[in-house]
Amino acid sequence: MVAKDSDPTRTVDNAKVGDCLKKSGRNEVVITPCTGPDADYRILSSQINESFCENVRGSNATYTYSRPGDLPKALRLGSVR
């Protein structure tokens, strides 16, 4: 689901490796330009299981999410710069 008045192209389920994310709530992130000052993370890897993300070089966080009816997805995150 997408919150009212939000841009669906910026939701995490549209994110790809190389995209950047910013925190938009306690446990939420949205896609943001990597050149922007509000970029918190760069996506280094996208996997179906968090255990596949363990050995991603340069990573410092994992963001997991799932949409109803889909398998969970784990994004391994690193520094923007």
C-alpha cells in the first residue's frame, strides 16, 4: 500500500541496486536521489533472504520488507558516499 499523497515511484518496492534511500519514519524508507543531502543509504544488494546479505562488502545495515502475497525481500545497505 502507498500512503495518500505519496509518490509510488519512490516506495521501497521499486528500489534497485544502486538506488539510495532515506529514512521516512521509524521503520520506513523511500527512494531519494543519491546526490541529495537526505540520502542515508545506498542499496548494495537485493536478496530474498537476509542470510544471503551477510558477506556484501561495504555494507552496514539491512532493510527487510514484504508485500502481502510476496516473499520477503532483504536490501543490504551501505554508505552513500
